[in-house]
Amino acid sequence: MNNLVLRDIIEKQKYSIEEVRNKIILGDAFKVLQKIDDESVDMVFIDPPYFLQLPNNKELKRWTVNTVVEGVNDEWDKFSSFEEYDEFIKKLLTEVKRVMKPQATIWVIATYHSIFRIGKIMQDLGYWILNNVIWVKTNPMPNWLGVRFTNATETLIWAVKDKKAKKYTFNKEYAKKVGIGSVGANVWVLPLCWGKERIKDKEGKKLHSTQKPIELLKRVILSSTKEGDLILDPVAGTGTTGYVAQTLKRDFIMIEINPKYVAGIVERFKKPLAIQEDFLGDSKKIKKYMKLE
């Protein structure tokens, strides 16, 4: 097996941090997290299932050409009820909170379908929300039906594990650079993952339905961590978190249960990532897009 990948086994009762540092752990996040020591990571990024399923297996079609829109229909996004979804999120956030250092922060991203449920669960568990960051997509999915506003945003919740948490990392000058306006407001304008950045399978189809762009993780990591920090992503998908972290001289732990995604991460790590300047960090481009001038 590739030396990046560590396959979790039942016989393994505990992992030292050095065993899992800069590793992709192939296994169930709930089982793996139980084997990681308390208060051991500096930041957590979670891109959980969004529970995007259409009711009664309905299809969304482009009304102009009557073709089916390729949405999120993966098994990992399917839950029988809001109650089942809430229990999944609560269980994940509970285990993650335990492994966070006292000053660690956590980012959770979702759309309007689930972000409000997630926020309530976080507050019920004692997390203290520092900010929400609105990601405005420059290339959102088209509004095929035209019966509501085009959904062009996702929300990131940024929090600490409890109200008492002090001295968490916040890189103010970088945040001012990427947020809109002179004060660096909590709005990030950047495109969805597309083009060459999108990881494809052997058939040329996208490997993962909700792959996040490199630029998004770059902003998360540079605004809330220091070099050498350890970043955890317990539902890693295509591994954007670790891929960007190692380029920015941070360490990572990624957990992913799907061998297909893990194989994609391994291939991805074979290609060095050249982090560019923020192409949308240019205030003129942001203002033009947001129609602020």
C-alpha cells in the first residue's frame, strides 16, 4: 500500500499522533477518531454530507433541453430522515471536539439544506461560533427551473470548542486580503472547482460530486493556522485539505472510508501543487463581480 495510506484495522486499538501524521487513513471516521488521543489537533475542516436528496427520487431536468441535471446522488449523502442526519452530524462533531486542542478551531461547510441544522447542533454541543463566512460562487449551478433565486452561496461556520477558548490562531492581515472590502469582511468570492482541478475517474467522470476548490482550502488554512500545525479532515473526500496543507507547510490527518476516493488522493499527491496568488484577492475583480463599483 502507498506509504501515504494507513488502512485501519479492528485489532489496532490506538494511534499515536506520529503514526497518523501526514497520513490518509482508510477507514470509518467514527472508529478511527476513537483511536486518536484527546486534544491532539490544531484545526479541523469538515465537509460533511449535505443531505441534498430530492424527494421520492425525483429528477431535476433542464427544461430547455429536457436533460437530467447531474446532482449529488451518492450513497454517502442519503439519509432516511432529518433525525438520522442530525444524529450523524452530532456523533461526528462530538468525537471531533474531543480531539481538538483547547485553542483549536473548526470549520464546517454546507449549503442552506443543512447548515442551519449543523449550526444548532454545534451550539448544543458547546461549540462557540466565531464567524460564518459566505462563499459566493462566480460560476454557480444554473437556475434551470427559475422558480427561486439562484443558489450561488455556501456557508462556512468557524468555531472554537467552547466559549472559554483563548489564543486561537487568526491571521488578521491575510483575512483582510481575501475578504471583501478594506476590512476583510466575511465574504469570499471564488469559483466552484472546475476544469483541470476537477479530479476524474477512469471513465472521465468527476470522481466526487462535491470536490472543494484549492483556493477555498487555502483561505481556510492560511487564515486560521500556523506553519507546523496539525489539521484534521475526518471525511476527506478527494483530499483537498491535506493536499493544500502539505504545500503550505502544515501537517494533516485525513480519514476517508471510500477506497475509490483514497486512490484518487494518492494519485493527486503525485502531482506537486503550486499555490498561486489569490486570483480573486484583487479587490478590483471582487468589486466588479459584486457590482460594488
